[in-house]
Amino acid sequence: MIRLSGVGKTYADGTVAVQAVDLEVAAGELLCLVGPSGCGKSTTLKMINRLIEPTTGRIEIDGRDVTGEDPVKLRRGIGYVIQQVGLFPHQKILTNVMTVPLLSGGSRAAARARALELLELVGLDPATYADRYPHQLSGGQRQRVGVARALAADPPVLLMDEPFGAVDPVVRVRLQDEFRRLQRDLGKTVVLVTHDIDEAVRMGDRVAVFAAGGRLAQHATPAELLARPADDFVADFVGSERGLRRLSVTPVDPALLDPVDGVRIGDLGAAIEVGATLEQALAAMLRSDRGMVAVRRGPVMLGVLTPDGVHRALRASLSPAEDTGSTAPD
């Protein structure tokens, strides 16, 4: 869906904001761009919709080179969400969401129907929120409106720059989960910028880590990134806690479960579905205070997961070359 080939940005004073970047984002995939401040991740995002013009390389969306297209027309076909949301303060919420369909030439009736549908989709009851103004909403609610507005023209691509950074941690996690569900349901291709490695591995199908000077240091799945950092910079950036972070991206493996041996789910006091992560499994163990948790597929009990099984699952997620009993910290 999106392909960057040798895309870079050098300013007139010689400052290199982004080195030649090669990246691909598959249709329906969510790619997180992460890295420290000033590493070029937001510049890379803005080059995709040509808010910043690249100085080198080629950008393709759905097989077409967009570097030569009319940038205004290009942007109307790409959803864009920023941390500050950017709602029009003098317009009601419904009118804010209707903006892009109207700019694209749609009828007012169609734009209104689409806006009402999207407010419902992002969890804002139109009867309650449609006629309010942005200042009457909480930060999390305004962020939802920003997402609804970005989706209003039904774009295949959605670009998001620190979209959840302005809300408190509890609301942020809820918004992340709700947006991930929404993205999967709609099948949108998303590129999301964040400085938060936890957000990146929580949300991304793949993660691109940028280093100082606009260098793309690694592009991998969250599990690969945490288990096998490409270099010392990536290892330092993901942190010494990456072993714990791997719990949130490593699924329960039925092959590593202990046998049931006649134990009933009710005796264990907790059960999880086989698609759960090791983090969710540990949380269930702690809630049950039984030292193990049942794993099921629907009504069928597959086995039990113990703390030792969690350790085996983490070791199994490493490559054979790394699973050698090394004492290097995770």
C-alpha cells in the first residue's frame, strides 16, 4: 500500500533531517514510527502526504508515485490526525467532522449522514455530542472527534502524529485499544508517530525505530524488535525492561501448556482464551492466586499455563542462536 524508496530530507542549510529511508507498509497494517526527539520520524510521516517535500526518493501509495501529484488533492484522500487535534473551535462537532467530505465535493446530506455514523463509531453518541463545541469536550473526546474527521472521507491511508500524547495515561490506553479495534475492523493502513516505545509495541503490527540524524535503525515486528535489537542504539532505546515488554507481544503457545490432568476450569478460578498474550496470562494468574491459569479455545480446555511455562514461551520466542543460556540481560 505505501512504499518509501530512498526517501530523504535535507534542508537548505545542509541539515539532514531524514536519511535515505526504505520502508513498506502493507494494506491494512499499522506501522509505528518511534524514536527520540529530532530523529526525523514526524518529518518522514509528513513527507508521505507532502506537508514536507522530500529532497530524494520516491513515495508510492497503492502503486502510484505521489511525489508528482497535486499535494492538496493528495491530502484530501489521506486521513491526518495530530496531537493537538486541530478542530475548528467556532464550529460544532458535527460540522467539524463534515468538513472533509464537503471539501471533496460531497453533498451536505451525505456528509451529515457520514459524520453521524462516524461519531457513533468512535463512541460519541451524536444525540449528546453532535451539537457541542470542542471546548465542551474532554481531551480524549476531542481526540475521538479528530479520528472521526480523519475517517470522514473514507481514506485508505491514515497518518497520525502523536495522536494520544495529550491525554492522561489511563485515557490513553483506552483510546489506544479502541483505535486498534477500529483500525482492524475498518482495514485502514495506518502510519503512527510516537516517542513512546510502549505505545509502539502495543499498537504496531510493525515498528520502525529512527535514530539521530534521521537514520532508520530497525524495522521489525514488536516481538522481533524486543527480542533482537539490531544494534546498541535500538537496545538502549527499547530499554532494559524489554524482557517485560515482550510479555505484551508474545501470545500463549498451546504447545507449551501443561496437561489438564483432570483439573477443572472452576478449580483454577481463572481462564484465558488461547489468543491472549503472556502479559494477560500473568495478570489472570495474579488475580486467581493459584499460580496457574487455564487456557481454552471457546468451551474446550487446552491445558494450564504456569510461571515456568511463561519462561519457556519467552525463551522459545528467541532465535536458536540466542537461546543458548546466555546471561546477557533481557
